[in-house]
Amino acid sequence: LKIPAAFIKQMTGAPGWREADFCALLESGEQVQSIRMNQRKMSDPDQLNFKERSAVPWASAGFYLPERPKYTLDPLLHAGAYYVQEASSMFLEQAIHQLLSQKNGLRVLDLCAAPGGKSTHLRSLFPDDTVLVSNEVIKSRVTILEENLLKWGNSHQIITNNDPRDFRKADLLFDVIVVDAPCSGSGLFRRDPKAMEEWSEELVELCGQRQKRILADIWPCLKENGWLIYSTCSYSMQEDESIVDWVLSGFEAGTAKLQLDPSWNVIESESPVKKGLGYRLYPDRLMGEGFFLAAFQKGGETEKKQIRKNRVKLEKATKQQIEDIREWVKPGLSGFYMLNDVMVGMGEPVLELLGDLSPLYIRRAGVTLGKWAGKQLLPDHALALSQDLSAAISRIELQDTTALQYLRKEEIHLDSAKPGWNLVTYKGLGLGWMKVLPNRSNNYYPKEWRILMQSGR
Ligand code: SAM
């Protein structure tokens, strides 16, 4: 596959661009593998099934792996112990840590969130009293976002399915907005050669227009002094520095200067007109794909929004329902509500923010706990993966082979297990539910999530 000539031509003069090194790297076929660990589920990286690994220097839970494992056949992936993420994207952590000295009690929006790489990362970077809203406009992509966030297991979040402009209708402002914009994808040329076939100058132009539209739509939802972090996986200045210029020309804003460790080889760039700062990551300079990030702080006064009265209305769970659920959840979870006959649990900050989101299409809020069939509680799969699940729940620990059988939704024969609902675990982490009956057990792993890949490790 050939790097498009028009791309090379367009890149001439771009900050940090080294044509010969870049082309040689792509030709070498060298690839980089990386994951980001879920430290709330797994504190010791030695518990991972990857013995050889090295740290991603700009991300506290990021690790490089020497080669691509069969991730699908690792039960820990399905337990949400880690997320497979390209290392350069993890640079977002530097912006969050360096720009926000105070991370408590915030409202964070990840506007272009599917499949959830930045959202799972953001969720790990903030304490639980900060609420994360993960939004994805394309309906078919919300499913994978939901799956990845459920596996990550944090309940202090809301998943929405809206166009960026819809957020203007909501009565709320965010402290931090992340716009990981849809782009022409040149940053993925090395990993995904198809991106080279699809690349064109017209695509870059189109993406630039769309990026401006998204930013203009969401800018009014940012608090005064709040941060909007913009990123792309494109090398094109039209989608990077030119966008920085466009924001600085149109809005009252300034860009952030981040401290860079020289050994990272991240390039600081200046936008041509307004001299706004941005950060470029190139695969021929560091271990990661192409990535660009700039952070804007909002100046000036934010237009005060009209307070709406029609807040999202939630039905409170009954006393009996709350009593039934108590033994299943940790004490920290305070609010129990019914949404279409399903019980959800959430803390006060999520509940508050949910009310303000009323004009939006809300896919999930907090953690889905379960529903009742007559008097019987059927625990939800989300609860099995949740960090709010009670430690007292009966568990069945599975080893590699049986864990994979479980994840394939096969029947599992157990010699001894407590009758009733059991949490199936692997290395102590929840994978899903199993109901043990007198002479068999029912595998409750969600059909649509079951793994189809055969062959052992
Ligand atoms: N942040 C994600 C992550 O880290 O896993 C990747 C996001 S991807 C680069 C961009 C996302 O923007 C896609 O999920 C895409 O569906 C969505 N998107 C496409 N058009 C959009 C639009 N007009 N407004 C907002 N989002 C859009």
C-alpha cells in the first residue's frame, strides 16, 4: 500500500513532520501494542495475563505489550480489567492532570465517545463525585460504548445518544468537555492501511468543516474558565492547528501549555495565525500512532441559561424493592429508582445532573441493578461488572478454560456451588451471573456479548 502523494504534499511544513522517517517507519511494518489497566478493578499489573510489558510514559496505567495477544481469549478483557487502547491517545491524561488541580465535584462531557477509549480513561482520572456524560451521536455505535463502559464498571456516569447541538437545549454547563473529533484518520495509517485508501484532500476538508460545526455547537455548554480538550487522529493542519486558529478567532479562549518530558518526543506546535498551542504525536518519534491535542480555556462570560422546569422524572423504588437490593450492593450507592421496570442505582451527583439533561436521549444512568419477576430479583449483567457490587455475594471462581466456556455461553458443570445466583469470577473479577439449580446451572452471560472465537490460548 502506498502513502497518498497528496497527503505527503499536504504535510510539507507541518510542525514536526519528517517525511523520510515517517515513510520508512510505515514501510518497516513495525507495530505497537498497548493496553490501559483499570486500576479500580485491578491494582497490581502482575495480575494481568501479560508478563512482559513496559510503561507508557505519559499514562499512569498504560502498558506496551511486546506483541498482539489474542485479546478476545483473555477473560480479564471481558471483566473490564483493561482496555485495549492506542498509546498516543492516552496523552489525554497529561491534559487532565496538568490543567485540573481540583478534580472533585465536576461535570465532564465526552462528546464523541464511542467506542469508549477516552471515556474509560476519563472515568479513571476523576474521583467518583465527578460525573461523566459519555455521548455518541451514531445510534449503532452507542452499543459498543455501553458495553465498554459497563465492563469498566463505574456507576458515576450517564450515556447519551445525541447530536452535539442537542446539548444546547439542556439546562447545564460542563467543567470539562472532551471533543475527540471524527477526522480523516491519517494518524492510523500505520495500524490500518485501509485508512490510506480512504484518505483524500476532500475528506480532510469535509472533516475540518464538521469539526468546526461540532465545536461551535458545544462551546456554549462549557463553563466560564472551563476546559475544552480537542483531539484528532489526523496529521492534517486543517484539522489541527487551523482548528485551533478558528476557535481562537471566533471565541473568547486561550490554549494551554503542557509540560512535556523531553524523552516523550511529543511536539509542541503553534497555530499559524493566533499562535495557539497544540501537541503532536508522531509514530516515527514515539511508540504510538498519530495524535493531536489542544486544550482551550473559556474566557468571557457564559450566557446564563434558562432554568427549565421539566426535569427527568424518576420513579422511586418501593421500600420492599430497596430492601431486596440492599444485600447486592455496597453501602455507598444511595439512590434507587425505577426506569421502565428496571431498577437503577446512582449517587446524588448523577441524579442531579440527570435532571438537567432532560431534553436529551438518555441511554443509561448510574448502574442498572436488576428487575423483578414476581417476587424474584433478576440481577442485571451491569451489576456483575459493577464496582458497586457487594463483596458478600456468593461467587464461583473459574480458571482459564472454564472462564472461556462461560464467556462462550456454554453450559458449565460445577461439582459444588451454592444454589441460587452466583457471580462468576476470574482472578476475583466478576464476569457475569450464573444460576445454580439442583441438577444444572444456567449461564446468564448476555447472548450478544458472547465470544465466538475458538481455539485455546
Ligand atoms: N473518543 C472515542 C474513543 O476514544 O474511543 C473515539 C471517537 S471517534 C475519533 C469520533 C466519534 O465521533 C465517532 O464515534 C463518531 O461516530 C462520532 N461522530 C461522527 N460524526 C459526528 C458528529 N457530527 N458529531 C459528533 N460526533 C460525531
